[in-house]
Amino acid sequence: MEKVAREIAARLRKSGHIAYFAGGCVRDMVRGLIPKDYDIVTDARPETVQRLFPRTFAVGAHFGVIIVLENGFQFEVATFRSDDAYIDGRHPSAVHFSSPEEDAQRRDFTINGMFYDPVAENVIDFVAGSADIDAKLVRAIGDPARRFAEDRLRMLRAVRFATALDYQIDKQTWDALVANAATINQISAERIRDELVRIFLSPNRVRGWDLLDASGLMRAIVPELEAMKGVLQPEQFHPEGDVFVHTRLMLQLLPAEVSVPLVFAVLFHDVAKPVTAMVDKTGRIRFNEHDRIGAEMTEAIMRRLRFSGAEIEATVEMVRQHMVFKDAPNMRVAKLKRFMARPTFDEELELHRVDCESSHRMLDNYEFLLRKREEFANEPIIPPPLVRGDDLIALGLKPGPKFGEILEAVETRQLEGALRTKEEALDWVKREYLSGKKE
């Protein structure tokens, strides 16, 4: 990919234009990493870029941005620009094509404001980004409050960079972030969601949690998490502290790589505890139905943040089922197999592990289910059915609601090992449903 990016820059240079790499790829190069993608900046106007390259499309020609398709890769080629006042917290009222110096000044953070000349092989740094990389610092370019007013998302981006890179946030930048955190909801839910996902998918996600909390962004975006603070739990099960502390500990115990449903199920599994908390006659704290109500709240939060239907469905299922694990050792085999056959089970098992390890540390149920998973691994946990609807019709039974009951009864006995062949299953159906015992 870098080779193709260099070829695009060389073609622009050959036509008499400046062409540099810009943004995140330069930050990665300065840090000694291989960039995942390359953005190119140039003094060539958008129409010139489109003339020079055979396959392009304009994603923001008004802002000077053209996508160039080359050798199966996509590159963003942007014209150097300066921006007029931002009127909607995201877009400038007008842009002016300008110089590299002016272009650098309009960018968000110093670590993203450097250029790289692929011909001279040197970094062009008008904003002291290299020094901030050395100091491991996220610093806004120029006036932080103005940068955040231009695009409110930059507040979340500051948290995301500090999380992913394990950097500090410069004091002036932090103070402006805290002062403006409440305005984050002026931008679209989709953009907020994307940054939250990147923060919580980072192996350093606990740092992201702490920064979101301390900045006020958590309160503004997901007040339901803020509400968990100070919600006490029974000490014998939760010696670690309140629901907020418990959830943070769970994030800490997750493996480095997680899916979106798993990490958001951790965030929301106890989200209903603040609204269900009560003290019973014995003086014990209870959270009746917090799993069911939590599933409803999780769905509402994730819809508000515009998550995909599949992500919502999986996360809600995990929140709804997280209390069922305590009953697993007492389940009949058929019920246990059905429970374990659900597509979210493996991730629910991980949710259960971190739930236990962050509280009472009793892993009996987790270890029981690991053993069962190994025991059931040699064959499909839900095997193909021994009997289908057609077989029941062939026996002379009439289609109707009863069919479902019969098929489930056969499956239960199949899962428990009582019925092993189709012949055995059909004989059992005849005895149970055709011998006058049952209507």
C-alpha cells in the first residue's frame, strides 16, 4: 500500500505539485509503526487531481477531498486548505485552498498535524507533533476550545487517542474538554458510537472508561452508567464495592481482543441495578429482575447510539441471560444443551467469568460449563432431529400446535440420550401419542 501511495505522490510531483503524506499515517511512521492507510495532501485543486488519475470519486469536493482508486486501494487526496468559522459543530461555513502551514493549523491534534515528504524522506512539522509524540501527549493545535467548537467529536477523539496510545492529555486541552463535554450530543449518534466502540475495543479500555468518566463525557453520552456510582451491593457477593467499581473491574479482566457485543454486555449487564435496588425485610440488598429490565435498557441505549441490529440483538441476549449461569449445574441435560447451543453462549461464558472474578471469585459454575463444553464437543450439541413434521403426518397425526410439543418432546429425549435412532423415536411417538394415552 505504501508503494502505491508513493506512486500517487510522485505523479502529483511530476505534474508540478506539492504532495505529502498526512495525518495518522505520519504519526505511525514517527512512532516506528507501519501505517494501516495513507492520506495524501497536495496543492493541486480537486479538478486537477481528478484529471491526473483515471479512477476517482469526490467525497467532499467542496472541502477539497477526492478519493483516488489505484491498484485495488483507496486513497484520500485532499487539497491544502484553511477553514472559515464552523457553524454546526462539524462543518466550516467556507474553505479556502491554502498552504501546508495553514492546513496544519486547522487540524485537531499536534500528533495528527504532521506531514511527510515521500521524496525527501523527511517529516514536515509545523505544530511540534514530533515533540508531543516523544512526550506521549495529546495536545490540541492552537486554542483547544476553538478546536472542539469546530467539531465536538474531537473531544471523544482526544479520549480515544489517549486510550489507544496510552498518552496523557495536555492540561489546556483537558480543561477545554471538561468545560465542553456536555455539548458532545450536538453531533450525530453514529459518530459518537464509532468513537465509543474504538475506545472500548482497545486493550487499554479501562483508561478510556476513566477518561470518559473524569471528563464528563460518560455522563453526557450514557448517563445510565454514571447512575451506577454509589449503588451498593451485598458485601458477601460483591466485596469489591458499588456497581460502577464492579463494572470497571470487569473491563480490566477482559482479554485484549473482544467483540462489540461482549464489551458492551460488560458495560450494561448491571445497568438496571440503580433502578431495581431495594432492601428486603431481612435487610439484604436485592436487584429483582435487573437482568430482564437491564436487557430492555440495553436495547434502548444501543438504539439511541445507532448500533446495528445484530450487535443490539447479541448484546441484549447476553445481558438477559447473565443471571441464568448460576442455575446451570441443576439443569436437565436437554435444557443445558439448548442453553449452551445458543450463538452467544461462548461470549456469555466469558462475561460470566469476569463477572465472578471481579466479585466473589467463585468459578464453580464457569468450570462446570467448561467441562460440559468439552464433554459435548465430540458431536453437534443440538444434533439433526430424529423426527420431523412429515414423519408425524405419515403416522396419521394432523398438523397443528401439537406438532411443536411432540417434536420438542422427542428432541428433549434425544438430547438426554433416551432416543438414539429414528425408529426408536417413531416408536416412542406411537406409544405416547397414538395409543390412546394422549389426545
